[in-house]
Amino acid sequence: MARTIADKRAEFRALHEHGCFVMPNPWDIGSARFLEGLGFKALATTSSGFAWSQGHADGATARDRMLAHLRELVGATDLPVNADFENGFASDPQGIAESVLLAIETGVAGLSIEDSTGDAADPLFPIDVAVERLRAARQAIDASGADVLLVGRAENFFVGRPDLGDAVARLKAYADAGADCLYAPGIKTREQITAVVDAVAPKPVNLLVGWPSELTLQDIAALGVRRVSVGGALARAAWGATIRAARALADGRFDGFTDAASGAELNDIFGPFSD
């Protein structure tokens, strides 16, 4: 029996109460259903992976298209889905509240709001503005009555401002403003991770691992991280294989298909979902 949206939201919140879980990032229905079949407990969207699948750069997806994507993925899986909701598709708190309410209607179990502006010259909202935006998201969720988990993101390391002190100050302020989970994508070292975990405790922390890492999941759990996501890494891996095979084909070679999955394997994976 399919789980209801309320069931999935309750399950998602419970996952954040103890332990450490991996939340991989599909970019379409097929990747979502495959990951569900591997036994993961939750999924998260990837704005970059989805943008690339649409022939766009990350950050170029319009809000309506993103909302349609969220609705599609939520409908494709019985797992809770956390939305990579970029910077909320608005700069002012009122616009954030409007976007968040629309995201809630898609059925997501959680959503993140970044503090990035999209302006390379001035890439981060001032912390007071960022806090007001996060507070507006919190109020919108509370007013909706939906048990949607709110993630506050400090984008320092992603926008070329790798100031750990500022990132920690931002995350602490976002926690105080009502974020349920905190996230500083781009931190990698044990020292950075520990600093973030300690700063916002007891609230849970999301860690991005989108590159080869010396840390195992056991190591990450021991540092106090509650959940791990991989952002666009799976999409980049898929694109890497496609790029290599296509470039070989353009050179008149067919060896790029050596590691391709068989049609039979793919049909076995997706057969149970066929109408």
C-alpha cells in the first residue's frame, strides 16, 4: 500500500532523530526509482542534475519547471523527497513564503533554502537578510500545517567565500530562525565538519559528499553528521560516462559502450513500474 504524503513526511523527520543516513540525489523518474530499489530511506533532488537533463546550466531553471519536477519525483517514489529548492526563487521574504507554499503543495518532505544571491560580484545575502528569508520560510511551513522539514544552507564554500567562521555564524542564525537541519555544502575536512556539527547541536547536519573522500560513512557518522547527500555527483557520473562514449563514437570508435548496462538489466529494474 502506497504511503501517504503525511506518512512520508513523518518518516523523514524521524530519520533525523538519530543515526546517520545516506540520501542520494536522483535527477529524473528513472534514477529515483532505481535508487529506491537499492533500499535507500529517502531521496533528495539535485538542482544541477535536473538542470543538465533539461539542457541548462545549474541555477537557470524557472520556478514553475522546478515545481513540476518536484511533483513528478514525489509521485514516482514511495520514499520521502527533500527538495533542493535553490534560493527559494525570490529575494524578499514575501517571495520566499510564496515559493515555499508552492513547494509544499508538491508533496515534498523537506526543502532547503540557500543564502546565495546568484550575483557573482555579491554572492551571499547579508546575514540579517538571509535570516529574514529563512524565518519567512519557517512561518510559511508552520502556517500550512504541513510537517515539512526546513533546511538552512550556508553557501560560503560554494560561491568562492570559504570562510568557515562566517558559515558557522550563518548556520547558527538559521537554526535560531527555525531551520530544522543545517547544511554548509563544500566543507570537507574533519575539523570543518566538527565545527559545524558542534555549532548547531543538537540540530542535525547534512554533509555533501560529491567527490572521492577519505572519509567513510562510518567516519562521517562518528563526527556527528545526521545525513549525507551527494548533490549532482550521480548525475555527473552518468554524464561522464555518456561524454566519454559519445566522444569515442565521434572518433569512429565503439569502445565507450564497454561498461554500459544491458537492456535486459534495465528492463528488469524498471519492469515492475510499467503500466
